[in-house]
Amino acid sequence: MDILDSVEDMTENLRVLPVHESVKPNPAMTRQSEKSERGQRKRSCQAMFKRLLVPLDGSRFGSRALRYATEVAQRFGAEVILIRVIRPTTPVIAAGTHGVASPAESEIAVQAALEADKRNAARAKRYLRDKVRAIRSRHTKASYQVAIGDPAQSIMEFSKKEKIDLVVMTTHGKSGLKRAIMGSIADVVIRESGKPVLVIRPQTSSKK
């Protein structure tokens, strides 16, 4: 089963279908019925999945979600919205002579942290602009958003505010700590967002 079939199957779990009396299928009508059913499923996806959100962390694996999201968007005429959430920089305040930083030193540290956030946001915008340009080149509507804050909370708030229909994200980003962080973000979004989430997991090698 490919990723598009998985998305179509997702609609079966999200919508309430009328219950009909069971009848014995007519072999002559089987193929036509299957074609009709698939058409109905596609129309259901078109009605349900109009706005797709793809959270990105800047990693190569994280960007894999883009390929799947773009395929879904092309199949069902949806819009792809990219979001990059930057954790705010923590001000580094050096202790003064008596172990307490002066107001001036604290202000300098806070301003330095804000400047760092601005630089990080500018880099994120350039990164997302390139991704959006590539998606649009495939005749798919796309836009982006940069936010500063807690990643999981920001993704959920944006999803609710912008009426996102489907979140497409990876469970892991870079190696080590970053991988654990991205996995936990996906877990929170899945549990608490109240939105359908299409999770892209890393491929496991069969080689020992």
C-alpha cells in the first residue's frame, strides 16, 4: 500500500458512513463498484484534506515529509503549508562583581538573544522559501510560516488557527538529541492536536 492509499484509508476512520443492509455482490458489477468506491474515497479526501501542514526542522530526513505531502496535495488538490518553529534563544547573563548581573548587563544579554532569534528566523525563511519554490514548480499551491516558541505547542496552535486538515511530519530529525526531540514533538502533536497526522518514519535497514 502506497502513501496515497494510506491517506485515502485515513478518511474511512475519520468520517461516519451510513450503514446499509448486506447484499450478495454481483461479480459482473465488482470492478465497476470498486472504481466507484475509489472515486468516492478520492472525493472524500478532496473535501477533507484542503490544507496540509508540514513541520520542518532543517534536517535532510525531516524534509522527506515534503515529498509525501506534495504527492498528497497533487492527488487531492490541496495546499501545502510549511512551518519551521525556532526555540527561543536563552539569554546568557554573566554574574557581576557580587554575583548578580547589573540591569545594563541583563538588558545586553536579552537583546543579544533577540538578535540571535532574528538571525535564526531569517535563515529559516530562506530555507522555507526555497522549499516553497520547489513545490510551486510542481504546480502545487504552497506557503510557509516561521514561528519562535515551543515546537509542539506552536504547531498545534497554528494548526487550529489556520484550520489545518492534515499534518504531515517525520518522527525523527537529525541524530542524537535532535532525533529524540523531533520524536517527542511528533508524539505530542499526535496525542494532543486533535488533527489527523500522517507520520513518516525512518527506513530501517535489513542489513546486519
